[in-house]
Amino acid sequence: MKLNPIALLVFIGCAGLAAGQTITDPAHIEVYVTPYYNSKGPAIDVGPFSSGLAAKSEPEFVATISKMKKSWATLNFAEVYVAAIRLYDLGFRKESIYWFYSAQYRGRLLGTLIDQEKMGSMGDPGFELFQAQNAFQQLVGPYINGYAFGDIDQLIPIIERVQKEGKVVPDLTKIYPRVTFKPKSEWDAGNKGLNDGLTKLLMTLKAQKASIKQQRIEHGMEAKFSKLPSKELPKGSGT
């Protein structure tokens, strides 16, 4: 049975993993999306915030997150995905949910509005970004959704916030200057479809809380993720 995107997202929150993917340590996201992120190291290459995101020093990392928030409107999806991963790994897991869903929205927006006939092939910026947003979503989703779907009441307002922030389409040509997009006259309609998808997800979450909980228990996700702690970002550095 082919699941629609919303059902698939709910399923990922319960059990779904990418092909060949296993979660051995639910507290650490082990993924590799070339050239942006490799959990071994970690090795990060997403632009000016890369070294701060990879920092071993927690204060340096937190300061980087604070700087990224000040540039929030112009961050690309890879930057936000990597920040979500690092927030999760360093124990700021509730915060990571917001960054993950924001990254997912930005990545899907690129995937929706990119001119697929002009994105080229392997090695071309458009093609590589299109593939990367899929890879991040599929590989990181099982971890952060695995954690996030354990508390639907906490998840719902986070998704509502991402949906509200997503109603205005940023200037994608400035965020991704080497990518060819569809005409700007088509952007609002494409974004509306994406935004409406979150409405359907929110309706599903609100209507099927008990069912989602049961599926998580049956698939072992509740046992794997429910005991993970989360700490708050220091005041003045969060969202």
C-alpha cells in the first residue's frame, strides 16, 4: 500500500526507517548526507556556521545556534537540518524538533518549487540539493520523529508554529543562488499545497493520538525513545 505523505510521516514517527537503516543508539543520530554532514566526527560542510555546529564546546555550539536564529529567514535547509541533528545529539531534543520540522519544510519547499527540468544531474547544484533534502528527511526523520511522536501534545504546537512561519515564501533565489526555480508566479500556490499538508498532519495527530501511541508500543519505538531526556537551551539563545 502506498502511503500519502502525511500518512508516511506518521508512520515514520512510529516505525519507518530508510532502506538499510537501523537505530542502534536512539540518543545519537548516525547519518551521512554528502557533502553536508557525516556523524563520524562530526564532519559538517553547510557554510559559515559549520565550525560552530561541529564544536565540541557546548557554549560555542549554543552561541552558534543563537547566531543562526538571527539569520533565520535566510538559512538554507541543510544548515537547519544539521543544526537539528546537533541539537538532538547534545541533548536539546525538544528544540531539535522545531529545527527539524523547519528544515523539512524548507527542504520540501525547494523540492516543490525547483524547476526539475533545469536542475541538471549529478554534480549540478540543483540536482544535489534536491537529492539532499530527500536524504535528510528520510535518514534524520526516524530519530527525531521517534522522539517527537512520544509526546503529541508537545509536538502539535511546534508544527503549528512551523506552519505559521511557512506561510510567507522567502526569496529562494537568494538562499540558493545557483538553482533555477519555477516562475515566482507559481510560488504561492506551491507553498500553499505544502502548508495545507501540515493542516492534514495536525488533524491526524489530534484525531489519532491513541492509535499512534499504540503503534509506537507495538513497534518498540516507545521503549526505545521514551526515556530520552531533553534540556533547555540557555536563556537568550533559543527560539
